[in-house]
Amino acid sequence: MATAKINPCTGSTLLQPISDLINLPIDQVNFVVCQLFALLTAVWFRLYLHPSKTSTFVRHFVATLLGFYFALFCFGWYALHFVFQSGITYTIMILAGAEHMHKYCFVVALGYLSLCQVTRVYIFDYGMYSADFTGPMMIITQKITSLAFEIHDGLARKDEQLTPSQRRLAVRRMPSLLEYFSYNCNFMGILVGPTSSYKDYIAFIEGTAYHSKYSETNGKENGKYKQSEPSPKMEVIHKLAVCAISLLVYLTVSKRFSVERNVDDAFIASTPFYTRVIYLYLSMLTTRPKYYFAWTLADAINNAAGFGFNGYNKDGTPRWDLVSNIRIANIEFATSFKTFLDNWNIQTALWLKRVCYERCPYNPTAATFLLSAIWHGVYPGYYLTFLTGIVMTKTARAIRHNVRQYFLGSSTHKLIYDVITGAGTQVAISYTVVPFVLLSVPPSLKFYKSCYFCLHIICFLVITMLSLKPRQIRDKPTENSLHQEHLQGGLVGNNSHSATDNNSNQKRKAT
């Protein structure tokens, strides 16, 4: 008799009957149920534990306690890794001092995450794409390292040494242990995130987020909307509708366009190349709705709790995108590599920018891609994707800087440019991320070989040709236009802080 494989990463088995009924792994069922319960809890948290009704201590304590409960329910004793990782880095912050804590916390947090990823992948369940305990640790790692750099900026550096963005996010005092665990492990973001700045989270807990955002809006235009605290109800309903559509699309369509078919011998041998390109795009397109579902639901949970308010639009409608992780329309209709990555996993993009790209003195683009690969995990496919991404990024930037200017003379020419670059972007993204989905090296190289490494070769040719272009021709645009193109040509996530970051002439980064 065959013995059923037991997943060591599974927490509670209370929902096993539901798992058997709908034929989904128990840890996935636990994850979805906890997120739905977190949504209901978030509404209760906003209404009954409002800052005007209770103390910040109670809000911190309840948010942390519920977060640990969800973690235990989903991951069992593996949730202790969250406590240990947070605890050891908090000890480092206390003992190391503000001058060097950011370096030690970065190495320890990322190293501990990598150790857990190696253990999970090579000891337990290689290739399993179910819920696992290292997923929340990835978010906690972002929060630990972000906070360490923000404390370093606030306590060990002078204001004139900081960029406007760093100055705004700088933390001027050491958090208490409860504040630290609440920030890392609160129930709203323990399972999926997203990452947020420590100051934004504390402003939400203390109830000062609305006041600070009010002061940033135009009083003449939006003054009449400042009389009451805005409700997130309609935004939450809208995001839940997006979740439902994303889940429906994923469950009904994704199985028809398997990514693995791109490396099937029979499919490669019998299918014309242009048809394989179309199938490649469709197969990668149908993998995205599961991310849309998870990230949009996480965003809705935060909004339901009252976290995520980002001021008002000019028409007076409230914005709830402070911690949003995706902008779906911008992703699907992106006309450049940059635009796609700007709107995908936005909070991770901001984390990479703030802890690596802005601070790395040598080749920040490559360093940021490398950090992103290490953070994602130890599957070799991740590294193939990010190595290819470096080349794609440099190529896209070179083409934009040297070609786009010739299509801006008329709306028709610009439309043609947008259509061509839009199609090229979707194909390039799909080509780049295939190893990310396939995970291992042999099928990834088999895919690239079946495509004759065409985009790799094109990228190297483009970079070489443009680098050999006469300098006076390359430098034909004005210095100011080149500066603007540089700001537009990099890769960085855009959120509420992007205006500040752009004004400070920040370097760009890639996820």
C-alpha cells in the first residue's frame, strides 16, 4: 500500500476535510482561510480597536498576537523561525549600535532566510510551489533590513547626508520590542505582506496617518474632504472583486496553458516558431492571476484595517494605494521593461531600491538583481532569470535612450512605437521569466536552446552596436533630456514615495 507523503511545512489539519473535498493541498486551504479570516478581523480591528477607542499598546499587542496565531495555524512550529529571526536581529540592533547595525542585520537576516530556503528546498520538497514558511520570512527579512537602514539613517547620519526620501523615512528612536514584533509579524501582513516603511506602520497604529496625509494634499481642492476619516469600504469591495476575477481566471484558464509545455519535445518539434512565441506569452500571462489574487487580497486586508490611506486625488476621492503591490492594467499594457517592473511587486522593488540600489557604490543594477535573486530563494532558475534580466534591462534602456526620440514627432509615430515596444516587452518578459517558473537549469536551458538564445543574442548585439555608436551622435540630446531619460529609463517600483524619490535624483533599480 502506498504511503501518503506528509508535508512537514503544514500547520493545522483542522481543515483537512475541506482540503479533500476541493482537492487542494491543506496548506493552501489554511492560507486562503486565514487570509479571509484576517479580512474579517481587519474590519473589526478598524471599527472596535480604533486609535480613538483604545491605546497603541493594545493595537500593537492584538495585531501581533493574531499574527502569531495565523502563522502557527498555517505553518505549525516552523512559525518559530519568524520569532527567532526577528529576535536575533533586534538583539543585534540593541548591542551593535546605530553605526553598524544595518550591516549586521542585513547579513544575519538574509543569511538566516537563505539557510531556511536551502533546508526547505533540498531537504523537504524541491519544486513544491505550495505555501511554505520561508514565504513570510521573505517579507520579515525586508522589514528587518529596511528598519535597520532607517534607524541607521536617523541615528547615525546627518540630515545633509540623506536624500529627501531617506530623510522622510529615517527613524529617530529605537523601537520597543512590542513595536518591533508588531511591525514584523502583524496579522495583516504575516502571510503575504506587503512590506511597508516602519514610520507608515507606526502612524497607522497611532492614528496619525490621516493627519499627515491631509497635510500633503491641496487644501483649496480637497479641503471639503478632510472633515471625516475616509472609509476604505468601496476600495476593499473593488479589490475583492479583482481577487474573485483573478482566482476564476487562474482556476479555469491556467491549466490549459502549461508553462512546462514550452519545453516539451513534441511541442517544439511540431509547432512553428511564431506559434510557440504566442503560446509562450499566453502561458506566462495565465500564471500571473495567482499573484494578482494573493497580493490584491493582502492589500484589501490592510485597507480594511485602515492601513494604506495615501491622501486624496485631485477630484477629492481617497487613495488607498500606500502599500499596494501591483497595478494590473499597467502590467498587462506595459510598453517597456521598466514600466512592467515598476508595477510588479512594487513594495519589493522599493525595498531593493532603498537598501541596495541607492547605496551600492559599484554596478548597482547588477548588485540589485543579485540581491533580488538571493532573496527569492535558491532555485537555480531564479538566477538564470535575474542574469537575463540584467541584460534585458541594459538593452531596454539603451534602445529607449537612442531610439524613442525619433518617434515623438507625431502621435501616429508614437502609437507605432508604443505598439511595437508593448509587444516586445511582453515577449521579453515571458522569455526572461521562464526559468523562474521552471526552477531548474536543464529545462530552462532547453527552452532557451529551443529559441536559439535569440533574445540573448539580440541584446548583446544591441548593447554592442549602441556602445560603438559615435559619442557625438549618442549625446545629441541635451544634458537635461538625458537626465530625464535616465530617470525614466531605470527600474524602480512606484508608490506614494516615488515623487520624492524622483526629485532627489535617485538611481534606479530592478527586481
